[in-house]
Amino acid sequence: MMIQLDASLHPWLKGLEPFTLMGGIDDATNKVWACFEESECTWGYLRLVQEIVTSDGIPLSVYTDRHTLLHSPKEPTIEEQLNGSCSLTQFGRACQELGITMIKAYSPQAKGRIERLWGTFQDRLVVEMRLSGIKTREEANRFLKQFLPRYNAQFAVAPKAREAVFRRQPPLHQLERILCLKETRTVQGDHTVSFEGLRLQIPPSSKWVSIAKQKVTILQLQDGSLEVWYKQQKVLSLTEKDVQRLGEKYEVKKHNDKMQLKLDGLMRLTDQERSLRYHEITDQPVPVVLPQKAPSRQSRGHKPSPDHPWRRPFAYANH
């Protein structure tokens, strides 16, 4: 069936900054799935889809707005045009791997079912959580586990057709490696790949002599772990703690709690001669004052001395 997906930023809990409720509603039965996130993000949509798939199965399609988290605004590359494909976001790539068709909504009225749901939840859910003494977003997510079954039992309707239209979910380990973030990197000559400011060392293998200059896929899973895959084979696996220890090795050095930012010759922001990624830049760069050359005196020409040979008269030899 078709699932309408959307997100609602609202002050759900009194005394806290507004945060986001991300949800989906079955277009046929009105069944609701939802979870609270700090903001509307790719991870939130991936977690929401995982909840839908694990509880009911893979839907046929999802109906969303044109948010750039869901639909890429990039023009297709020449290679994509030749393959008959288009640029995909991480969410779009995950839906493609699951065989879910993505349909764009061009107005809020087009997805009125979930828009009306937000109106209901911003009234009823806020009161329910206040009466239950919910104080944090984590408590609100636990409360949803109790609230949604009661809500669906009261307001969901039975479909006219009884045939199951949700497809069977893949094994959990396979689903986790679909609903994740995937990036392509090129292996350097020393068998390392760069990812989010880290340098990942690929261990040697008896299956190949070298994979230098080859393309690999880096998977960032929801539990914070990293995996590197080459030709459908996992060549490196790092747990969340391994990633944290590796990040400490490359931690940006700070002096007096301020980063010593400057521009290098390629106009890149650097700190201690190390190029910085955008998420590492926390301070304004110090303006670089280039040394100015002293103004040079314009030459007025050389004036020869009085006894200079040029000033002597010509001597003609007598023949």
C-alpha cells in the first residue's frame, strides 16, 4: 500500500525547545507509525521506514513532499543519463534498494491525510504526554510505544481488500545495511580511504594483491559502526568504540579553546597545517594580513660620472 510520510516541528513538551515528530500513515487503513527526532533528518526517515518494514512489511510506495532530504535537486550526471537513472538522496537510494516507489506531493493539500494527523496530534498527543508526566524526548518516544497501538485500535479501519499488499521484509542484517548511509570512496596507494575526517586502513587479504585505486563502499550503520565493502565483500568493520578511538587520534588540536584557523595556498581552512572539514570549523577564521612590499622607487635612469668613458671625446687614429 501507499504510505504518506511527513514531519512536524512543534513544541511537543512544555519547557523544551520545539522538536520534530516524524510519522507515516497508511493511505488505506489510517494506521500510524511515528517517532520523535531532534529535527527532520535522513536518519529519522530511515528509522521510520525500518519501523514500518519490521512491523508490517515493505510498502509498495511512499508519498512525500519535495524536501531535499527525500528527493535530490541535483541534475543527473552524464553517466546517470546514459544509465537512465537520476541523482538520489540516501533515503531515495534506500527506497530503490527496497523496491519502494517514491511519489512527490506538490502541495500540502495533496497529502491532506497526514496533515490532518498533525493537527490531531498537536492537540491530543500534547495533552496525553503532559498528563503522563513526560519530560524528555526519550520518554516521549517510549510513550509513543504505548500510545500508538491504542490510537490505531480506535481510528484505523479495515481495508476493503483482504489480500496482503506489504511485501515480506528481508533479514534484519540485510535490512540494516540498506537503511544506512552509503558513500563511495577510492582506495589510496597505501590502502587507506578517507571518510568524515578519518583515515581508515584496509587490512591485507589473501583474496587480492592490492585494491589501490579501486572504488569501495563505506556503510555508516545506525548503531554508529562503519563497514567498508569491495565487490560485495566486507573488507573492514569498525564498531562505534573503534570509530571513537580513531576520531580521538585525529582530533582537532585547540589552543586556548579556540582553533587557529588560517587559509592555505589553496584557499582551504586549516588548523596546525591540517585541512579542516566543514563540521570541524567552529570558530571564525582569523583574518590573514599579507605582508606588503615597500613601494619601490621608480628608476630615473643612470647618470654617468664626469670621467665616464662615454663622456670622453672620440680619438681618431691617424692613417
